[in-house]
Amino acid sequence: MNTFKRKALFTAVVAGLGVAGTAEAVYMSPNRTGQVLIYPYYTVQSAGGNNWNTYISVVNTTSIAKAVKVRVLEGKTSAEVLDFNLFLSPNDVWTAAIIPNDATATSPGRLVTADTSCTRPAIPTGGVPFRNFQYSVAGSGDALPGTGLERTREGYIEMLEMGALSGTTAAAITHGATGVPSNCNVVQATAFTTVPAGQILPPRGGLMGTGTLINVNSGRDAGYKADALDAWRNAPIYTDSGFVTPNLADAVPTSSVVVRSGDIDVAGTGASTLITAYRSDFALTSGVSAGARAVASVFMHTSVLNEYVLDNTSASTTDWVITQPLKNLFVDNVTARQPYSNILTSSGACELVGFTYFNREEQSAVALGSDFSPLPPSAPGNTICWESTVLSIRNGATHMPADSTRSTVLGSFNLTNANINAGFQNGWATLSFTGVGATTLGMGSAAGERVAMGTNVVAATVTAGVVTFYGLPVTGFMIRTFANGGLTCGTASCQGNYGAAFGHSYTTVVAP
């Protein structure tokens, strides 16, 4: 009964915003399906002498064929290392793996697939190594952290539905009874630089995806669900492979809906739990497009919440992936635009953070600037600097890896170490964004409205006005591993290693 009431409450609030029916405003899909998928992290880095691989999948849960832009972005500045167009048949699943290109630590990642779904261009049998062309241009801001191919070994992935397909294009890429598309040559032909007129329709959504991080030789595996954005666009936007558009900034219209739950109705009885929704319209501000601001607003959080496990008996280790999609649209080596505070340098675009941690019995402590490492040459120690940063939580236990230049679980070099007290073996923590942009300036809308409804309120309360989002746009997950040594498995022995990943929880602050 309580679940029913909450669902009805949510529906009433969203209806009060006018986003039901034909209205359009990008939002984070609670159903985990949408027009856009964000995979917060991929890696082929080495941990404990063994490489991670990353498996990805995308599912078209609709009966309509689709054209999807797949873009792989390295983790320092979100520079593109591979992009191609993927054509999904109705009810199709496409899978691929990202593996090291060779055994050297400085080699790029490489995408391989055995899937038959059409891509443009076709992916060779041996796969496609990642490239550094976009960030290796001398003098460009993206080149500040270095131009080597090793930068491609970790990052994140975007998949954007460019449109639904019909006509001969849809027929060509649709799988037949043998499980193979009718004729991939149609979309792979040199002349096919755009979809023929009338054969591409607005995106319909219904995409869902997963990422799996697997380290076979270490006996570890962990998976996550991709973030799904819906109502991103109400018009098709097809570009050939090799174009930097579409990207997340291409939202149409440039509006968003953000839902915040768990407030208390202090103006009423104080006993009502509120669901508050904000519909915001954005405009071009300080060089950042309205679409970028609209999409950023659905990721805006003031703090990241999750657990950690560093138990001595199971030699547990914990990393947090902190990915900031759209940061590269707000920050370069000249300007940092709200809500960001610092420009890009060779040490990254470093944002101040605080880290408060608890054990499972409520004792707490705060990691100070000296507790964070490695220290950026031009910034305080309590910062995260990259667009996909791994926060590695350490407590000085004997089972912690000695190499502090890479994270304990994922072997990431895009890291910040959070060095906590030795007595804290497990518990939970809060990573808060404390820069002036995140806490004081925020990111404001051009116009908007706030709709609130509580469990003891008959009708929704609607308040029009400018909406301001605080924090930074962020996503990610916690990954933890356990090492229980050799185990007896029947008549054989096996490794007692395992792991798991869990999406973050967040604190969201929006005004009014």
C-alpha cells in the first residue's frame, strides 16, 4: 500500500509539471531505459599484475530499428578515443569487449566484438585500437595531461540514439531468421553519409545497457547498469562516424526535470514526506550551451554516498568511480564555467572535495587535505581532478597494495587516494563537493517551476521562478573486492577471490 501511494504521488507531481503526455524535458529514467546511455567507467588497466577487461552491452527493448552513436571517451579530459555508428535491429542486443591492445602497460585499449549487428564503419575481426588523435594536437588543452596512448586505457562511454529508422534503411539492418542483418553494406557504403530522407524519425528511447569489469586471472568480476536519460530529444540528429556531434549537449528542447525525494514538509505538520520536482528551461550562459546545462542538471549532486570495506581477514579493498559527464563542455584550459571552479592544467581541472567517513558503529572522522594523495602540484590535496576519477580508499593495513600511484582495486592512474584512519575497516562515507562553484554559485536555469506534494497534501504546490542546482554533475559506483586465498573446490583447489559493484547514492540540493 505504501508503494502504491508513493507511485501515485510521483505521478501527480510529474503531471503537475506538465511533463506527462506530449511535453519534452530530459530526465534520469527511473526505469533504466532511455534515449541516452552513460557507462560510467571502462578499464584495461592492470591491478595486482593482472589486466582488467570491460564488457559492454546495449539492448533495444523496442520493436523499432535505431541508429545509435557510440562514443568512447578517455578519463582525463573526456577526449574521444573511438566513435562509430551502431544500427540496432528491433529487440536487438549488441555486445563488445574492451581489452588491452597488447601486453605493454602503455598500449591503448582496443574494442573487439563478435556481434553481427551493423556498424559504420565495420569493426574488423581483430577489433579497433583506441586513438589519441583528439588529444595529441600540440597546444590544445586536451594535450595538457600528456598525449600518450596509455590515456585510452580507462574512461567512460556514451551511447546516444540519433533516431528511429524506417524504410529500406531499417530493412537493411534488421536481423533475419538466421540472426544476421539483411544487408549491412547499405549503411557501410561510402555514399551513406546520412539516412535517406523520410527514413529517420525522432528517438523513441527504450535503450538499456550494462558494463562488466572482469579480471580473469585475479578471479574478480563486477557489473553495473548504465545510466539512462529519456526525453533527451524530440527530433532526429544523424551524423556520420567521425563527427563530434551529437553529444550530450544536443538536448531538444533545452529543458529538464529533476526529482528530489525525502524532503520534510516543515510548513505543514512536519510529518509529511515530500517529493519535489523541478522543471527548468535553460539558456546559453557564459559559453555553455543550453542543452549542456539541461543535461548536466539531471546529474547535479552536492555529495556522493556509498560504503567501503577494507577488512583485514578478507584482504578487502574498495575504489569509488567518480565520473563527471559534460565536464569537458564547462571547463577548458582558459575558463571554468559554473558550477566548476578551476580551469584545466597538466594536473587536471581540480575541484575541492571533503571526505567524511564512518565505521559501522557510527564513529566518524574527516579526511583532511594532508590525507589525500597524490598531491596535485598546483592544487590542494583534497581535490579530484579528472573527468573520470577513481577515489581509492586506504587505511594503511598490511594487505593494502604498496603502490600508491594506482588505485587498489582497478589499478587506475586517474586517482585520488583517501587515506583514512587505520582502525576503520568498514563503513560508509560521504564525498562532498566544496568548491565555490558547487556550493555558492551553482548552476541556474533561465526559468522553471517547482512542484511539491506530500503524503498528507491533497494537491500539488506549484511555484514558478528561476531554479538553481548546486554541486557538480556526477555519476559512478563503488567496487569492492575480497581475497580469501586458496579454497578447496571438490577435489581441486580454486581462488577465493570475488567482488561486486554498487551504484552511488547522492545528496541533491536545488533552490528554491
